[in-house]
Amino acid sequence: MYGLIALHIAHWQIAGPTLAPLELHEVMVTAELGIVTAGFLFMSVAVVGTLVFGRFFCSWGCHLLALEDLCAWLLAKVGIRPKPVRSRCLLLVAPGAFLYMFVWPHVVRVMEHRPAPTLRIAPESEQWASFTTTDLWRNLPSPAVALLTFAVCGFLIVYLLGTRSFCKYVCPYGVLFGAADRFAPGRIRLKQGIDAARCLECGICTSVCQSNVRVHEELAQHRMVVSSRCLRDLDCVAVCPQGGLRFGLGALPGVRRSVPSGAYDFSITEDLMLASVFLAAFAAFRGLSWGVPFLMALGLAVCVAYLVMVGARLVRQAHVRLNNFQLKRQGSLTRAGLGFGVGVVLVVAATTHSGVVRYHEVRGSVCFER
């Protein structure tokens, strides 16, 4: 995937005019203004493919998931295997982002009695939405902001919340792909002639699944993996000691229920606290003048909310651990715990400062308009 991106940049540098960036968020431009963009066509092809083959695009075509898997691999090399974090409120972030991006603008349009847009192709004069461009970075953030986005959404969130946590808790496109996946006949299945009773129940397929799907249990119940979290990376197929798994087309999953990945890690009260901190942090980061992208703001807010929650546990609980670090033992802070506590205070201070800056920017903008 990154090789293709490099070839795209090289073609731009050599030829000048090149294909416009295939940005999925350009679907918003098409939905709101009716302009058919390269990103919209790319997203359409990906969704149609998902309706047949399942969520293959997420594992084989998404550069952010590649970063997440790279981070998980690097952490494993140094002996760190982040525990997947399970939260009720964080599961609502991605659907909320999807509604905000793709549904809310139309609600506003209807409320304002504006007509629905008609599809059209942008002329060459509208360079920001044309199929080809001489300015590959026309709609992209600066390289510094892009690298910071990758650091937050591809590395930090994995370290804190587990493998592929950006896909699970943040990605609004994953909501659409997950919905389309429910209708896909392409699934991980038991091979023809293989009886589910012959499964060794060794759990190896489940242990290698970085999407935290209970693979062996779903196969035992349904003879296929029905969870929409399955990204078809085929790791489970490769490691089955019986050689009994395959990817193939077959019966649709219908309304079969996927196996839960485990109990939630937070109480209802803690989840409400997580939600409150997330909303405050997102409001502080979203739209800052130095150009915080939407997905980066979501990722930062999720990370800040989790760090504050661990900090709260550091105050209230006798034993607290974060990955390989014991922060508190038998009611006493460790050195790592003391450093973590100072770090949380700094994170809260930085977030608060961002919120104040954002407030003054919005207030100044409103006063200017008046």
C-alpha cells in the first residue's frame, strides 16, 4: 500500500498532472455538493467489494491499519502486548463520527429547506475536486500534521487500547464497511467435509486474530465467522493446525449473532466519565487553527479519555497496571506510576489550553462575522 502511495507521488513529480488523491472523506463532498470525486468512486468500489468479499479493504487497502499492525509488531518485538480495552462508550465514537460526517449535514440541509444536490462532474477550473490535479497536496494536511496523525492514530492508540483499536473505536468508514459486511457471502469458513466437532479448540486461530474475534467459537457455532470485525487478513486460515479453514463464498450469515469478545473493562460510572472527557477533549482539539484533522481529533480525544481514566484509577485503586508497567502496587505508587501521574496532569493541562485557544478562536470568528 505504501509502495503504491510512493509511486503516486513519483508520478506526480515526473509527469505533473496525476490522479487526484483517493481520499475517502471526499464522499462528504459528493453527498453535500453533488460533485463526483475520485475519492467517492474509490469508496463506492470498496463498498461494493465489501458486499461480496467482506471487509477485505480494511486489512489489504487501508494505510492506517498497516500502521497499526506495524506498531503492534514493533511492540511485540520489545515484549509489549497491549491488552485490548473494552468500553461501552468508546464503541459509540465511530458510529457518532459517521453520523456527524455523513448524516448530520443532510439533516441541516432539510432543516434549512435547501434542495438535494444533483450529481455532476467538476470542471478543470474546480481543481480541488477534479479527477486529475497538478497539486497532489491540495486537500491534504501538511507533512508535519500528517506524521502527527499517524503517530496518534497508528501508534499511540494501539499502545493504549490494543491492536487495531483505531479501527474499532474511531474509524467512521469502518462503520459503513461493517454494515456492508453483514451481507457479504465471502467469509472465513470451515472447509467442506470438515466437521466442527473435529476442531481441537486450541484457540490458535483466535490468538492470532488482531481484530479480537473469537474465531474458534464462531466456527463452532456457525461454521463461519460472522463478526463484522473480521477483516479477512487470513491469519487464522494460515495457522490452523488441522488445515480446516478457508475463505470462500457461501451462505449468508443473516442475523446470526457474533460471539462477544469479552466483558467490559469499565463500570457504567467509569464509562460515563470516559464519555465526558472524550467529548471535552474532542471539542478542544477539533478545528484548531493549526489544522487538526477530524480523525486525528477523534484519536487524540480517545487517548486523552483513556489516560484520564487510568489516572483516576491511580487515585482510587490499590493496584493499577498499564501494559508492562506496574503503576501502583498495594496502595503505593511506583516510579512508573509517579511519572505516569505527572504525564496525565500535563496531558490535561495541554488539553485545557487547547480548549481555551479553541474557545477564543471561535469567539473571535463570531465577533468578526458580526
